[in-house]
Amino acid sequence: MITVLGLFTLTFLVIAALATVQSRNLFVASMWFCIFSLMMAANFLILDAADVALTEAAVGAGVSTVLFMGALSLTAEHEHVRERSGWLPALVLGLLFAVLFAASFEQPRLGDPLAPVHQHVAPFYLSETPRLIDIPNVVTAILASFRGYDTLGEVLVVFTAGIGVLSVLSFSPKKNQQLSGEGVAERVRGVQHHAILRVAGKLIIPLLMLFALVVQFHGEYSPGGGFSAGALFAAAVMLYGILEGADRSAKAMPQDWMLRLAALGAMLYIGVGIVCMMLGGNFLDYSVLSSKPVAGQQLGILLVEFGVGLTVSTVLIMIFNAIANRSTY
Amino acid sequence: MSINSLGLYNYWIYGFVLVIGLYAVLVKGNYVKRMIGLSIFQGAAFLLYITMDKIEGGTGPIFVTPPQPGDLFANPLPQVLILTAIVVGIAVTALGLAITIRIKEEYGTIEESEIREVDRQA
Amino acid sequence: MSLVHHLPILVVLVPMFVAPLLAAVPSRGHLPWLIASLTSLMTFALAIGLTGQVLAHGTVTYELGGWPVPFGIGLAVSPLSALMLLVITGASLMALLWGPASMTSEVGHQHQSLLYASWLLALCGLSGIAVTGDAFNIFVFMEISSLASYVMVAAGPKRQALTATFKYLITGTVGATFYLIGVGYLYMMTGTLNVADMAVRLADVSSTMPVLIASGFILVGLALKAALFPMHAWMPNAYRFAPTPVAIFFAACSTKVALFVLIRFDFLILMPHLPGHADMLIGLLMPLSVAAMLVGSTVAIFERDLKRMLGYSSVAQIGYIVLAFSLLSTAGLTAAIVHIFNHGLIKGALFMAVGTLVLRTGTSRLDDLPGIGKTMPLTTLAFCLAGVSLIGVPLTAGFISKWYLISAVLEHGSLGLVLLGAILLSSLMAVVYIWKVVEVAYFRDPPAESGGGTPLGRREAPLGMMIVLWIVVGANFWFGLDTRLPLGLANMEAPLLMGGQR
């Protein structure tokens, strides 16, 4: 059964990718990309990667698609067909695929328990996490503690993107330029003419926010954690913006507060690390945060995951508001 | 029939998606299309890593009940790496889209060939 | 735990901590610049301290989270890492100290806090790459610095900055993803992400094709980031259209960091255990580097815009560095490492001089600057002296680099003679394009002063800029005479790399 499912999702993945690239209408391409992401997420689930599936669905299928569409509504709906001559890249890429194909025969088969990746580091994490950190979700344990430095870098990447979008879009558009995409004659606020969408959507928003909070704080026990929670929370705000109009969502979540909260999230993460240093450990060594190392680990993980969730959600909201409100900037 | 029968299919699909994404980035003239292609290309990289984590007969690396010796779990490390990579991907996408929006405002177009025209005439 | 123990992480932590604070602070006058400069100064001081540690004790390590490597992420500061840190933090400091007037004139007063916060994030990212010992960690910090640099380049005054940034973004992301895929293959075959550990475990790997693919992907990915020919297309335009202080910072260090990672991967991990990898390096990198040297210098000769000319000159210089380490010898590695250091000084000085001209005249096109040697004598003289260092005249840092490069090349018999010819040819071309500037600057007459007098008159540069510029020019001569620091670090590092150990 699972084999069939796996085969289906993988094959459909390729079909979706091809359809995305070939569509001339860019809105259609975005929707195909959303499907591509969902197939990717389904595939991750089949491969036993639940956290990643959750995040890919929220970020790829959710946030990415909204951002693409937002950008498209400000730029162009159709792609012009004047491509450059494609034979040389196609040839090189074909060769690349052949090389990858040939190499695959020397790679470990899917699921092979003797593969190098299942020796060495992975068994350590699986066997030692209950003793050292004692939370059920090993992925969160690695993400927030064993490799917490990477996750900190991650938060900084998100923060940089946030201030980058603010910086790039801080220059006001020229006054005499026709900005909205083709076909938008009058300014329509949100989906105000579609009552069903509004009512149903507004019912979803609080549930989505609640789910985001659950994912955030239950991330130690079930798939989840800061990234997925942040993306889900941002998705809820984006839904509000789409339904009621982006100016309302910008008023609900003002940009300067979002920036401050994003900075706060990053500072929280760094701050926890520094406190660890001051208490005698290395940077991000949570064991010193409490008299019992395991409790210290759990406290540290809770705090830094919250920092992650805070920064990710506020930055994504900030980016959405900046793009969606562009014509009024 | 187990998941192992899929054997190397994952790798072939990853290779195909990688090539498709790169093709869009290299050949297409429309900037938003290129950003979408970039996201697809990054998606292929994710698939490569997550393919590595599956273990035959294992389950997700979350201890719903305390683990017994002999229980098999999927490898948690690639998942951690890809969680990070996914968010990096969207950060880049968001910035790229913001730049594309500004380019549209400054040039009036987001097609490579037309942009070159505008610059040449300026 | 003393401060000294935490030095490796502090170098990264200081800019990391200040950046979010700076971003949330509203722009008021020169405050963002001041905060950024002080932070950069502190980071530079920390780098110096760390270098002292490394010179005394060899490679310094640090475990993050207190977890032992390879289960946690570990930092490993080798002599080369210390050198890179000095170049990075030094470049940041000199560009910041030089540039407030230039930045404000090109970018305006608004949103400077966002821009300087990005600067600090780039500094944090580059430093993070230099000190880390974990392959995936390199990817994360590479993306931090790359994203920050896209933001900064996009802030350039002309609209072409946007398209240049877009190309830079696409190329950089493809490069980073290639690197990620390469690391994925390596992880697949070894089961670890720590660089030192990977080297050990790779010895047990029997099937070589995936590892070859890994090395290919890593090579291409890093070559894209390093602007190695033929994947250099993004660089000259990015430097041309970025705000000048940003261009100074990057020209002096950012592509070298990608080369640093390449050197580490090639020598530590891949070479000892991958038969045929050495041949691939020589067969692939050497011709490409020679092409970079010749093509870069040739295009620079015909380029009319000074900033872009310097960009193409950098393509050639990167060719020198890659040629040096593709020789696979201790002497070659020493030459490469020394040139990474010296090139930062040379290009930094050149870009600063050009930037000063741009500030006062509003243009960087050579044709618009006749007689500039007479109206801005000190600046032009600085440019000429730095140019002399670029060419490699004795007494300059550039000469030291060329000397070591040539001695390394001559170890290779007849091939060495061919390479020597290429090096001399490209140096000669450097003379040509520097002379072009000299000719326009000194041997043509400045235009007659137009009747109302422009506000950006052709006066000499502001004092602060001149001081920093001349300090860097002076450093070119200092390190041309006293080579103990770069050479000391290079001599410590080269045997380690050749021996395939950390």
C-alpha cells in the first residue's frame, strides 16, 4: 500500500514540476507550485518525516504560494514567450541527469538499515536523547539543542530576509505608475463580495491560530516546533488579510511592531545562549540553566523554540503586509 | 510489498526535479518564473536529504511510548537539516520577489529581454 | 570560563547580538553608522586576540552547547581561519570607517539602520563560516551573509542595482543549493557532518561515484560563490552598482571566503581519500584559473567604468589564488593564503580611492574624469600607489604575493614555465589598465570650471576618508616589507592542509 502511495506522490511530483515550469499563465504556475509542495509534503510523510512534512506544507504550499500570488498581482499575469535559446542548458542538464542517474546505483537503497547515515551519529541521538534531554520528539531535541547553533543561524536568515524586504520595499513607487496587475479596475477590499468565503474563512482563523500555538508548545512531544508554528500563525494572519483586505491586516499587525518582535525573538535566542555562557557553560549549553541538567535542557529548548516561532511568524507577517499593501505604500 | 521496493526511484525523481527546476532558472526570461524554478530546484535538494532518513520497518523519530531496544526509528538528522533549509528557501524567495516587484516598478517589465532593452535605450 | 576560552564564538556573537537591536532602532543621523563601526571595531579586536591564540597554540576548538563533536556543532579555528577572520573583520572596519559620507550620499538618510544591521549580519555570517568546523553550519552562515549582501547591494543608487542584485541572488542561491546537495551526498556516504570526522570516515567508503558527484557539486557551488571563471558574471555588475562602502567590504573579502571553504574541503576531506580527485583539481581548476587571469585582465583593459574595471581585475586576482592552490604544493598553498590576505588590502585601497572620486565627482566613468590628478591629487596618488601594489612592484604587498606565486609555479618544470608566462602576461595587462587611469588623470586637462560652480565641486576628499585611505595604502607597503603575520599563518597552515589533517 505504502509503495503505491509513494510511487504516486513521487510521479505526481514530477508532473507538477513540469506543469509549473510550462504554464504561461503565472497564476496557474503558482497553483501548480502549491500542488508540487503538497506532493512533496505528502512524500515526506511517507518517508516518516512528520515535522518536515508539516513545515513544508505550511511554508511551501501555504506561505510561498501567497507570496508568489501577491507578487504576481503587482507585476505580471502572463509570461512573454521570448525565451533564450534553450539547447545548451538543456544539453548540460540532460548530462547532469544522466550522471545523477548513474550514481544512484551506488547509493544506498531506500530504507537500507546498513546505510552509513544510520550508523554513527543517528543512533547516538536516538539512544541518548531520553537520558540527556528527555523529550519525546528527537527532531526537536536535535534542532533546538544538539544543533541549536544552526537553528540560531536559521533565525538570523529569516530576520535578514525580513529587514531586506522592508529595505527593498521602503522606496515608494513612482506616483504616476500603474501598479496593480492587469484587470483590477477599482480597489476591492479583500473578498468583500464573497460572503461564503468570508464567513468560512473567519471561522478558520481562530482555529488556525490555536493550532499554531499547540504546534509551538507541544513541539517537544509531537511534530512541530518554532518554524511550523510560526508559519501557521503567519498563515492565519495572511488569511485575515486576504479576506478582509491587506490594509486591515497591516493595521492589526503594524509593521514597526512586527520588526521589534522579530528582533526580540532573535535576541531571546541569543540571550539564552549568552546566559548559558555567563553561568559557566559554553554558548547554548542549556544544561547549566538549572540544577538538574535535563531540566535545564528542557527550559532552554522551550525558550529558544519560542524565540524561533516569534521571529518566523512576525517576519512572514511583515513580508506579507509589505507586499500586499504595496500600492498604498 | 515494502517501501524498499521503491529502491532507487526516489533518487531518479530527485534528479528529474532538480533538472526541471534548474532549466526554469536558466532558460526562462520572466523573473517570477525563475523564482518559482529556484524554489523547485531547492525542493529537489530537500527530497535528496529526506530520502536518506527512511529506515525499513521504522517509524517517525518521536517516542510516543518509551523506546524499547530493537525499535527502529527513522533518522532524525536529515529532518533537522531540511527544516532549516526550507525556511532558508522561503527567506530567499521572499527577498527575490520583493526585488522583482521593485524591478517592475522601475522598468515596467519583469522579462529579461525587455529589461535589457530599457537599459540599452537609457 | 574565561573570555579567552569563548573567543571563537564571541567573534561571531558580537555582530550577531547588535544587528537585531540596530534594525529595530529608528534611523537618526549617524547613530546607525556609529553603532556598526563600534561593533566592527570590537569584532576586529576579538579577531586579533583569537589570532594570537592560534599563533601560540595552533588550532583552537570550541563545542557549541557543550556537546562533543560530531554530535554537536564544533568550531575549529585553524591558522587559515584566523587569517580569514582578520581579512573579514579588517575589511569591514576599514570600509565602515572610510564610508559614512559616501553611504549617505548614495543611499540617503532613511533606512540606514536596516542597511547597517544587514552589514553586521553579513559580518556575522562571514565570520561564522571562517570559524566553524561543521559542513552544514557553513551552509547556514553562508546564507546569512549572502542574504545580507543581497539586501545591501540592492540599496545602490541606480536602478540597475536591482537587476544586478537579482542575478546575484539567483546565482548565489543556485551555488548555495549545489553546495547543500554536495554535502548531502557526503553525508549519505559517511554519516557525519563534521569536517574532521568526514575526512576520517571517507577512508572507509568504497563506492566512489557519489563522492565524486559530491565533490563536483561542492566545487561548482563554491566556484559560483567565489566568482571563478566562467561563473563570474554576477560579480562586476554587483560591485558596480552596490553602494561604494559595500563594494569595498565585499571586494576585499567575500569571494575569498568561498575559496577558503573550497580549500578546506578539497585538501582535508576529498584529496586524501579520493583517488583521481587530485587530477581533477589540476585538470579542471588550473585551466579555469589561467582563463580567469587572462580574460579578467583583458576585459578590465577595455572597461570604461572604474568600479567594473576593478571588478574584472578581481576576477583575475581570484584566478591567481585558485592557480596557487591548484598546484597542490606547500609553496602553492602558502602563496594562495598570502594573496588572500594581500588582495584584501590592495582591492580595499583601490575601491576606496575610486569611491572617493565618485563622492566628489558623482561619476565613476573614466572618460568623465580627465585631469582628476590635478584636482584631487592625494586621492589619485593613492590610487596609483595601490595600483602599483596590484601590479606587484617590489616593496609592496602585491610583490610578495607574486613572488611566492612565481616560486610555487617554478617548481613544476615546463608546465611551470607556461604558467609563469600567463602570470607575467596578466601582470602586464594590469600595468595597461592602471596606466589608462594614470594617463587620463594626469595627462589630460580638467574641464574649465562651468559658470555657476557645481555643489559637488572637484575638491579634495573629506579628511576622514583620506586618513583611512592612506592608512590602507600604507598597509600595502608595510606588509610588503614586514611579512611576518600573513606568512606566519600561511606557514602554519600549509603543512596541515597538505598533510590532510586538521
